[in-house]
Amino acid sequence: MGKYVTITEIARQLNVSHSTVSRALNGHGRISEKMRSQVVELAERLGYQSNSTAHRLSKGESGIIGVIVPDLSIHFFTKVIAGIQAVLQQAGYEIMLFNTAESMEQEVRAIEQCLKYRVDGVLAAISMKTNAFTHFQKLLRYEMPLVFFDRVANFLPVPKVVTNDYQAASKATRYLISSGCRCIAHITASINLNNSNNRLYGYMDALKEAGMPVKEALIHYYEFDRESIGQFLEKALKQHPGLDGLFVFNDYVANYTVNVLQKLGKQIPTDISVIGFSDEPVATYMTPQLSTVQHGGEKMGGLAAQKLISIIKKNEPVDGEKILINPELVLRGTTR
Amino acid sequence: MGKYVTITEIARQLNVSHSTVSRALNGHGRISEKMRSQVVELAERLGYQSNSTAHRLSKGESGIIGVIVPDLSIHFFTKVIAGIQAVLQQAGYEIMLFNTAESMEQEVRAIEQCLKYRVDGVLAAISMKTNAFTHFQKLLRYEMPLVFFDRVANFLPVPKVVTNDYQAASKATRYLISSGCRCIAHITASINLNNSNNRLYGYMDALKEAGMPVKEALIHYYEFDRESIGQFLEKALKQHPGLDGLFVFNDYVANYTVNVLQKLGKQIPTDISVIGFSDEPVATYMTPQLSTVQHGGEKMGGLAAQKLISIIKKNEPVDGEKILINPELVLRGTTR
DNA sequence: AGTTGTTGCGCACAGGTGTGCGCAGTATCT
DNA sequence: AGATACTGCGCACACCTGTGCGCAACAACT
């Protein structure tokens, strides 16, 4: 007994019209209690499943939200998706997932599909290779509700949910200071400027705030060449033997850094405290476990989804509002 | 500017019927070249996007595949999804993603939604807490194409794509032997029996095959208590000072184990070779980098998707066929 | 010129659901 | 008993696309 049961089929079996069945199941129009229970009972028995597609077609809503992510293998984004899903599910939406693999063509295609499927809204993080934005503008021309998260196009009049990198970095640095560190180095990334620059400024301002000098010799611009980290640390330790704190822009690199420091004979955190960034799984699998900044992926996803829903529902005027997420410190074994 | 353009609207503007427009755009019926170009031109100008929902409704296909995953934060599953997406996109399908967060209720709900949206097929990995299978049986009663991956229900007559854990473990162990190891220990998990038991047998059989004894003292059953690993290693090294090889059921635990061994003064891989399992990102962030078994997530996703498509398209009879994926060794710095 | 073949397009329906309107039947009130 | 109100349900349309059938117009043939 294969295929789906429709309300028309139920209507046929009961010798009534399909509208009666519809009313019985939804309780919207007037319907006698006797007929209602009769219909409900048969629907139950035949295993009726309402056809969302048809329903949404006639209502003009799809019940689907397009979620566009640049790289699923970045753990952070999976947390964002979890946050998105929790909120959307509450509101009765499902997720159509697009993984652009950092390709602009894929991103364009994803948006095309969102339009074709008459998705009710789009949540997107922009790919690194995206250098034109006509596809997003097209979305806006169709008045499609859109919210950016994490990777945003600042100049588009679209709400954006992003991490407060500046505050996060300053918080981490201030903690290092308050726990007794007197000479704090920072490893930052030379690409992906938006995020890491803000973290760099947060680090520098926290130092200045505490009356500590910012020294170029204590800042390393990482460019995906691991060896440079060992060289940097050896040189920094030679110039500043009192080096006792380190803030790293990313947990994976922090993990590597801890290994290098241990190999150089340093005790973590007794000699040197280390704080990473993102709270990736690797953080809890290190020895000692890594203190880090919780990137707040689920929170970001949840807020972005809420914002999107309120745009869809209340039709609120869309502006370029930027929602900042203040990350939390997660203190584990690499700090005092 | 504003809402969607329909073929009816295009037809109205050209004073023809909507079927003419449909034919012009799809080229299925007979149509004059003049009319065709006229329609296409106007459609282009108005920014026409065909309404997939309506199209699929009339064709009786949704063009959507439901993908049910127990935990997105497990990196392996994101690779599977990437593999799935690559294949499905080729075939013109989109993904509706469900993350059950290892909850059976969520899994039941996901399947309910798949039915409501008249999804064309379902790819599922079962949650750990699933102890009844009526929801999957319901899916089968509706003749919904279904393929399991990684976490499967063996007794259901559904194709399954899984890792060949036995062969993977035996391959890893044989490599350790061939690279000169003469005393090889194994850390396995005491839960999730299916997978880890097969790995355990693969390890044991490889030893026997090489004429080496299987010793209980060299096998540790890990139960998420890290301290036990240090205790196990110290004891094993005392009883078997010649211990020079280690096969671990999971990269994260392997990472921890390498840290412990280094702390015990062992050189990796000079004194002891280590092989992990899964090729998680952490493997490349260790020093030395971890040799491991590539779990083959993308391959698994791709094969599962292909199987599903062939069921949908050719309507091939469904059986409980089990497709095994033979993982590859990834040799890095923790082996000789 | 009449017959046959071909071409271009409209009509009407299918797919499943929801709803405004109206009709018939019953209950209530005067 | 007649007027009014209300109840229960069917009809027809909307949402949008695709297609089988048939009609009309025209070309080509005998």
C-alpha cells in the first residue's frame, strides 16, 4: 500500500467534498462534531500526511529557509547551523542547506535555487572568493528576507550578526593581565583581515589600558607556515625572557603553539599562559586543556534565525543593523 | 522590484496563453521561433524564475532529498554531507537537512517532515538513542526511497553504506608490523559496539596472521575516562618494555595518547609508532602529525547518494545490500 | 480547387490544499 | 405559521506549471 493519501481520497471514501475534509482536519470553517471525528478517524487509519508542498503553494509560503554556508568542515559553522535549526524548528521552518565550498559560482547557484524554491528567507555567510554581490542584490530586488552571519557584506542594507572580535580579544588579554602576566605576545593571521584585525586591536588596546607597552617583536603574523611559529617564539623568548602570556587567534594554532612551547621546555601554564580562540573540539583534547574564547556559534545562529523570522513575520523595514555577539572566556588548563 | 513573475503574467503581457509561454521556455511542444524568442526575451527582462514548488507539485516530485544526521558537530558527518551534496547537485536535487542531536524524538519528527514535504528520498544515519524503528518502517510503507549510512539498522531491508572497520583496522595493524613494530597495543571503545568491535577483531586477526600473540594486557577498553589511558600505558610499558606500536580507535584519543607518551619520555615515532582513526582535523595539527585511517566520509556520502538516486530513478528493487567502504591509510609523522 | 499534412496555439485538466460564497436544511423567535 | 438566524456542507476558484488534445490556419500536393 504505497502512495500518499490525499484529502480528496478521504472525501471520496466518505462521500463528502474535499473541502469538508479540509475543514475537519484544520477546524477552520464550520463543521459538525460528528463529521469531524469521522474524518479524523479515517485520516488516521489511512495514514494521511498533509502535502506541505501543495499547502505552501496555495498559501504562498514555502516553509523553507535557505542556509548558505561557505565551508561545512569548519566546526564553527556546524554550531551556527545547530543554533539556526533550534530556532527555526520552533517556528515551523525547515532548512535547505547549501555548502558553497568557498566558491562564488556555487554561491550564485545557491541563491538561484533559493529563488526557484520560493524559500521564505535566506541566512548566508559569504564565501571567501566572493568579489561581486549582484546575486545578493537580486535577492533583495525580490524582497527576499535576508540576514548575514559571520562573513558579511558590510555595505549591503541587510542585518548582520557577527562576533565582537575586538571585545573578545580585549577580554582575553585583560584576563591574562589580571592573572599576573606581565609580558604578553600575540599571534594573529595576516589574511581574513576583518576578524583578525579587530582581535589585534583588542589585544593592543587592552595592553595600553593596563599601561603596558605594545612591542612589534611580540606580535607574529601567521601565514599558514608553521615553522615560522617556532622561529618567532624562540626569537621572542630570547629578546623577552620574561614572556609569560600568549593570545592566539585560533585554537588549532594555539594547540600547535603549546606543543612548541612544551618542546622548548616551558611549563604551561606555570611559565606561560595561553589563550586560544573559538573553542573548537581540539581545545578539550589537549593536555592541559586549552583556555579559549567561546566563539558563540549557536548563539549567532539563533540570533540570526530570530532576526530573519521577525523580518518575515512582521515585515519590519530592513536596515543594515549589525548585531554583535559578546563571546565568553572559557578558562581551562592553559591559564592560571 | 517586488514579487515573483509567473508565466501567466508573461502570457498576459504578450496576449497569449500561459501554455504557449510554458512551451516557449521549455521547448517541449511545437512553437514558432519568433514567439519563442519573444517570450524568452520578456522572461529575461522581467527576471522570471520558474516556481519549483508548483512545477514539482504537478510532476509529483519535490526535487528534495531529506538528509538526517545525528550530530553535526562530529566532523565526519560534515564530510559525508559534502559528499552527498556533490552528487545530489549533479542530479538536480537539493538537501533538506535534519540534525537530530542524537534524540529519537527529533528523528521521528524529521521523518514526519520528510513525508509532509513529499521528499523524493531520505538518507539517514541513526541516532544513538534510537531504540525503535517504526518511524523508518512507516517511511518504507510509503515506498519512500531510503538509504542508511554509517549508523545503520541492520535488520531493515534498506541499502546501507558503512566503513569496513575490520579491514581498516587490519590494514593499520599490518602496516605497523611491516614497519618493524613487534609489540602492538590497541585502545578501543567499550560503547558503540558495532564499529569498535570490528576494529578490535581486525587488529587481533592481523596479529595472528603475522604469528604474533594477542595479549589482554595490551588492549584497553576506553570509557571516556582519560586518566585510565595514562594508567593503562604505564602498566603496559612496565609489563612489556618492548611496546613499540599503538593503534587507537579515534583521532582525538590518539592525540591525547601521544601527549601522554611524550610526557612519559617516549619519542614518537622512534620509540613508539601510533596510528589513529578517522583523519579528523586534529590529526594535522599535532606534532608530529598523526598517521591515521581515512574514514572516507565524502566517499560514503557520494556512494549513499548514488545508491539513493538509482533507487529513485530506476525503481530498482530494494534489498538490505551492504556497501563497504575500504578506508585508506594516511601516513604522517607518528609512524616510521 | 479539393484533399492531406503540418504548424502554432488555446482549452482544459492535473497535481493537493484552503477558503469565500452561497444554498439548503434546521432551529429559534415573534 | 411566518420571519429570521444559524448550521453544515458543496461549488468554484486560487496558487503555478506542464501537457494531451483539438481547432484553425496555412502550405503543399494531386
